[in-house]
Amino acid sequence: MRERSKARNEELFRNVNEQIEEISQTVKRDDPLMEYVCECDRQDCYEKVKATRAEYESVRSDPTHFIVSLGHQDPSLERVFASNDRFLVVEKLGAAALDAHETNPRS
């Protein structure tokens, strides 16, 4: 049950970021950094992640990848796939990966 609650939180923030991305279509992909919502599974997280549109699109190219603030990874559900000094890209594993595919707003 706890894992499903975490997954719903991640899905919510991924959907918020999809709306931000849709609105930002007028911004060039390599323009300055934009703010996205951290897609971690912490219910009390309201942190922002700075990324270019191209970076965000790269994360979203795989439905099991999520963009999160530094230190917001959950090793019980995911592994760090990539990182830089502004954010982490985490990859969901197991049941969390299946859920990410099923709830992918781009599928």
C-alpha cells in the first residue's frame, strides 16, 4: 500500500511537469533553465528542479525515468540513472517500473 501511495505522488508530479512542458513549447529546447517540480515519492516535497527543456525531454524519453532533487532518490524503488549538480534522474525498478509504464502520460 505504501508503495502505491508513493507511486501516486510521483505520477502527480510527473503530470504537473507535463503541463509545464506543454505550456513551455514556445521556449527553445536549449534555452536557459526552467523550473520543474521534483518527481520524488515524498508526499511533503515541493522542491523545484532546474533543467533545460532538452534535459527534461531526455528524462521523459523513458517512462521509467523521473527527475528528482539531489538526495531525493528512494533506493527501495529506484536506482540513480544519471546525475548532475542540479538534479538526479532515477529509474524505477520492478513493480514501480511497470506502474510507471502504465501511467505514462505520453503513451
